[in-house]
Amino acid sequence: MLSAQMPPEGRLLYGMQLPIQSQSTLYAEPWEADAGAGELVAVARAADRAGFAYVAGCDHVAVPRRLADAMSTIWYDPVATLAYLAGVTERVRLLSHVAVVGLRHPLVTAKQYATLDHLSGGRLILGVGAGHVAEEFEAVGADFARRGAVLDESIDALRAALGPDEFPVHHGKLYDFEGLGQRPRPAQERVPVWVGGSSPAAVRRAALRGDGWLPQGDPRERLPEQIARLYRIREEAGISAPLVVGAITEPLYVGTPGWHVGRRTVSGAPEAVAESLRAYRAMGVHQIQVRFRARGLSELVDQITAFGADVAPHLN
């Protein structure tokens, strides 16, 4: 099982953002609009069988009308969604990509995700990010202007609240708690925290506070510079612990598509798709997040299955 430590030497792991649970127009396929729980279960089970390291869900509490046409308002709650899918899968890990933890008190976040980790037998990866929708913060009384500083301290507070102690302790500028017990504890001794974002502040946060980095929107040609900066910051800070470096790939289609899959989509024979993806490993990436073009559930399940059976063996 993937842990907070590095993947096995030289191996490139692969995971996926789940369809249906978030439907931004940037990536959602038309068929997802009418899909629901049954389709989500089918996708998660297919990923579980195909050796995916994780399935992921996004986090938005509410989307303002000014952004609804682009973002849509379909954003499933990540804790509820991942907990539901934990019950119908066996080994695949459960990633929040990303939880906007500044919208909630760390003890609330810890209660939710500790329960998820406990019930799933230790399969949680907590991905966190700063958020970008001002109205969402304002609606729940959170501080949008200082969301970076809030996230920094939230990570520290969550380290304590998701640790082994029944009565966690954190004394910070924004949050202060001691003598308050929370059970169940996470099944994992240390829940991996992966930090999302590609801004200079996000990269620095991942370098100094994360067990992993989840870039957002970096094209592959920009990644080597970003990865070098990550390790430079860690070296200057004297941090020697391993860091799981991620990347979001271009859209994929295994095989020769009989329809227009978009000019950026990587497609072709399994060996050709794998060859393109191995370039990420050469950059120092440890896990890739993939997304497949598909016109419906059956085609998506076929793509997931083909990737696991025919592409994955050529990645390493």
C-alpha cells in the first residue's frame, strides 16, 4: 500500500480523479451529467482492480452564480464520497484532491478524515489546498484574504489532530486546542498530507510542510523547474524526509480512437502511451494522475482496464 514514504524505488504510480463527483466544464464529459452513485461505484471498482494507487475527489462547499457556468455546481462532498467508495473497494487509496481545509476548523476536518481513515482501514491520503473562491469563504465566515496563512497553520494543527494522541495538542495563532479527545483515531500512524497548488507559495508550502506535492495545471515542460525548486527549498530548510512528487498528465486514450479526443490527448498503442508517460518518471515524478477521454461509462471502464493491463506494465 502507498504510504507517506516514497513509492518503491524507480516505480511510477498512477491514480485518477473520479468523474461525476466534480463537473467543471474544463474536464467533465457530457455523459457525467446524468450519472450518479452506480457509475461512481463502477469506476472506483475498475480502478481498484486495475492497480490504481488512488481515486480522488474534490472539495467545494458552494459555487457562486458568477462561476457556475464554468465550474458547474456539481461538487460532491469528498468525505462522504470517499467513505461511500471505501465500502465497495478493497485496496485503492482515497485522496482528497484537494480539501479546502481553511473552510473548516481543523478539529472538524480531523474528525471527518480520521473517521474515514479508520473505517477504510488506513487508506486515506489527505490532499489540502488554499482554495480560490472568495464567496465560498465569506459564506462560511472563513478568511479568504489570509487563506495561505490559514492553510499553513491548518496543516500543522491537522498533523496533531490526525496523530496517534487521543487528546491532541496545538497552540497556534489561529487555532488553540488541548484536552479535547477525539476517537476513533486514524488507522494509519501518520496520515500522508499532500499539498496542492503550483503558485510559488503553494510549492514552498509543499516543500516545507508536505509529504507530497500535487501540482495544479503545470504543463510537463514546466515540471523540472518546479521540482528543482521543491528540493532546493527542502535542502535549505534541512528537510531530508522523502517527498512524493506528483503530476497531472494530459488526457489519455488507450488505443486508436474512432472519434475526436482533442489535440492534447495522448493516444495510441499501450507501449506508445507508456513511453510518453515515462518522461514524467525521468523528471523525478513519483505518481501521475491520469484522466481518460470517454463517451460513456462502459468506455471509461474499458480505458481504465486497458491502462492497468496494457499500459502500466510498461511504465516501470
